[in-house]
Amino acid sequence: MSVPADPTAKDRRRWAQYLVNERAEAQVYRHLAARREGEEREILIALAEAEGRHEAHWLALLGGEPHRLPRPDAGVVVLGWMAKRFGSIFVLALAQN
């Protein structure tokens, strides 16, 4: 992905959306990991950490934490809700799509 030398307001809004979605996805993985043990837990923690690296990327592009952030996309919110109700296998299958 090429980064514009002088990002527009639209670029910054898109990056902020990516940032909040990465955070929400990491939270889903952490929630699932808290309910698992062994290798499955380790995999979920690794996924949450990967989302954290993605979050750091968007923060770097934004030049730090924005003053205002959008809400996570509806799909990410629904994924979090499903994780609490249906468990990891179901949610991971959806998340990978």
C-alpha cells in the first residue's frame, strides 16, 4: 500500500476507521482467548497481537491518536457479539472471510 505524501482528510478518516476496527478485532480475539486453553488460546493471543501491530501501523500513519474516532464497522461489532455467544470456531470462520 502506498502512503500519500500529503494525506487528505478522506485518507485520515479511512485510516481512523481501520484503526478502530483493528482494536475491536483484537478485543474479539482476546475475549475468545480468555475462554480457551493450550494451543488454541496461544493462536488467539497471537491473532490479537497481530491486530495490535496493524493498529500501530495506522497510528503511525495518523501521527498519533486522533482527537475523534469513528465507531467500529457494524460487521466488527456483530463479530464481537457473536464471539460472546457462539464461541471461537464459529467466529474465527466468519472473521477469516
